[in-house]
Amino acid sequence: MEEDKKIPPSCGDGQNAEADAAKALIANTEEIEAGVSAVPAAETSGTETKADDEGKLFRKYKIKDIVFLAIMAACMLVTGAIMPLVGQIPLFGIVQLCLGLQFSVFPVIGMMKVRKAGALLFMSVCCGVVLVFMSTIMFVCTVICALIAEGLTALIFRNYKRDGASLFAGILFFPCTLPFLYVYYNFLYTVTDETGEAVSAFIGTDPWIALGMSAAVLAVCFAGSLIGMLVSRELRKSGVMKK
């Protein structure tokens, strides 16, 4: 009877094998769950790092950023081909009035694509390299005004993450050249008439006329910057231009 009550060795080994298999299965399940939970955490960490990087003012430039900004600068120059024609008109602010639209539309598109400090300065330098052969003072003014616009944008908005920063810089950029040109052409540069007398390079040196032309240029640049922002948003919605 005692022999009948004993458990056969084969049955004991089977139970141990089942227990070991159950433990292995539980351990494997825990490892899988730990791996699955780690993936979203890694993705979240990467997203936060990318968001933090976009919020910075000074960020590294990529080749595609430089190429895009160079294309925008080329568009500014091509559409501003009328500058040699209107540049001979002795009226203060006539050049800025005729070029204000394209010199605000394309910079805003460039800054809304490449949201990094120095984007406006890079485009202005690319344009200035060509403008220097026609007017050295225009090159100097363009670069200085780009620095001023970038500096004020950095102080007010801290970075280019918001669309308003690009809009503000685009509105301010080209009209800033007017005060510099007014001082230069009315006090530092003169032309000589037929009698040999030095006269102003511009018709209508009255400050009120200069203010009127400045207001007109500012309005044109505001309209151009707004158009550039709307175009950028539509291109982003359609997927043509990614942020």
C-alpha cells in the first residue's frame, strides 16, 4: 500500500518542468513589457529634445537651410532687377518703395522655413554681394539693417519659433535703410551741378517729404511681410514646405 501512495519520479519531474517553463514565460513577458514601455519614453524624450532645440535662438545650420536661403536671396535679386532703372530718379526712398514688396516677401518666407538666428543676415549678405557693384552704400545699409532687425527680434521674441518673429523682422528690415540713406545722401554725399555748386543728391530734401516716403515704404513692407507669412503657411499646410 505504501508503494502505491508514492508519486512516480516521472510525475515529479513533469511538474518541475512545468514550473520552470511558467517562470521563464513570466520573465520573458516582463522583459517584453519593459521594452514596450521604454519605447514611448524614448520617443517622448526625443520629441522634447527637438522642441527644446527649436526654441533656441542660435542653432546649427544644415546644407538644406543654406540652399533655401540662397534661393530666397536669388528671388529677391531677380525680382529687384528694376533697381538700376529707378535708382537714377533723384527722389528719396524711391528705390525702397519699388523694392519693398519683394524685399519683405522672400525674407519672411526664408525665415519661416529656417527659424534660426542669422537667416535674415545671410540673405542680406547674398544680396549685398551683388548690390555692392551698383551701390556700396546699399550693401552696407542692407547688412547693418539686417543686424538691427535680427537684434531687435531676439530681444523681443527670444527666438524665431513664432510666426510673429519672422513677420516683425520682415517689416523692420528694409525700412531701416531709409534713415541711413537720408543722413548719407543729405550730409555726407553731394553732387555738383553745372555751375560747380554742391547740391543735394535728392529732390525734396524736406524732412516731411522724407517722412511721407518712409511711411509709404513701411506700408509696402508690412503688406509684403504679411503676404510672405500667408504664403508660408499655405505651403506648410500643403506639405510643400515643412517646418
